[in-house]
Amino acid sequence: MNPDAAEVRRVIEGHNANAMRWYAAGDVDSVANLFARDAWQMPPNAPPLMGREAIRSFWSDAVRWGKWEFDLATQMVDLSGPLAVERGRYQLRFTAKPEAPPGMASFEDRGNYLVHWRRESDGEWRVVWDAPVSERPLAPASMTLDEEAALLERDREWAALASEGKDVERMLSFWTDAAKVFPPGLPVVEGKQAIREFVTGSLSMPGFSITWEPEEVVVAPSGDMGYTTGRNHLTMPDAAGNLQTEHGRYVTVWRRETDGTWRCVIDIWNSGS
């Protein structure tokens, strides 16, 4: 490696060390300023982020979803005048927060990356292209189909239990401990104990019953997240004590746990056909 390339590598490794710290701390402005104004960041299995402001906008949201811990290891730097190409390896640990979008769980990833650097007019080296390539294999299509069938059957089993309205603890086992339920016109019910109280209170109403029929199931290529949608039917007494039946639609977001069991993380429905 020539002396100039060695010096540029030292600068790039310093930028990477700062980036790792800034991503973990949620310092979005500092991260964005590592990129040129016309930079592209190309995350795996997602559309590119085109321009510094698009990168800033994405990460402003992303740091609210959870903590991003990167480990970046430079393996090679090839220098040509004011341009440099870096090849390296990365590891990523994402720890989701409650603010994460429905279905977005904690995960880990690893892979390789290429970064195109440019020395700008102010003398600073900034990222022009950032292209990580994950080594984590996608689930085969056949596996996804198998998981969709398993999730569909799981939702049907849950509906049958709810229709019987007898075994509260078994019904509760279909939700994760941190699940959220969004009943129409009521506050969010969050966590297993709050959901237990909600279910117990509902079942204690004279004439109460609920059931549903799943119509659609989708499982992510990773095989660990999915959702079901369908129609539900809810019967309960009105203010005068008369039983009223509402027909509506629902969406449930599911996560396949480490033991292979699908459990609901988000449960939301509305009234009306």
C-alpha cells in the first residue's frame, strides 16, 4: 500500500469509528454529514436513499425505532486521486424500541460492504455510495409457503378458542408478553397482564362472544414475521342490555418466536363490513 493510500485508509477508519458511535447514540446529523450531498445509501432488500437529506430523513425515523449498533471493519482501500473505494465487513445488532413500526422486531445481521469515498472541495472525505450486502440467507419460497400455512392454521385455532370463550390462559398464550391490542374507540391495551384483564372483563359480559375467519396470510421472506387479515363478528350487550352483533375486519401482526411458535404482537380491528 502506498503512503497516500495508507493515510486515506487511516482517515476512513476514523470516520467509521465515529459512524459506529453516532449510529448507536442516534446522532443523525453527524451521520448524515459523513455523506456527500449527492450520496446514495443502498440498504439490503430496500430502495436506495438518494441524497444526504433522504439519508438524514430515514435515520431520523430509524433511531426512534431502536438502537443500531454497527461494527465496521475495513479490509481494503483502493485510491485513485480524489476517489477511494473501501471494501470491508460489517455486523449489525438492532434492538427495537416500543416506537418501532408494527412487525419490526430486534434482529442481527452481518455481511460485506463497498463504500465509494470522495475528497470534497473542503478537503474532507465523504461517502458517495454506501452498499452493504447481507450474508443472511433469505427463507426459500417453499419455507415461506409452509410458514403461511402454519400461521393460517394458528389463527384459525385461536379463533376457535375465542369462540368457545372458556380457556382464558390458553387464549392469552397466542399473544406475546409485550403485545398491543387496539380495540375500536378504546385506549390501547398493552402487555399480557392488561390484555388478561381486558379479555376477562369482556368474557364476563352477559351474552358476549367473538369469532373471526382469516382470509389472507402473508409471511416475510425471513420467515419470522407475518400478518393475517379477515372478518370478525363481535356480540355484546348495549347500554340497554340488548345484545348487538357487529361485523368488522381485523389485522393481526405475528412474530415467530425462537421456539418456532407464532404469537401475535399487534391486534387491531374495526367495526363495519
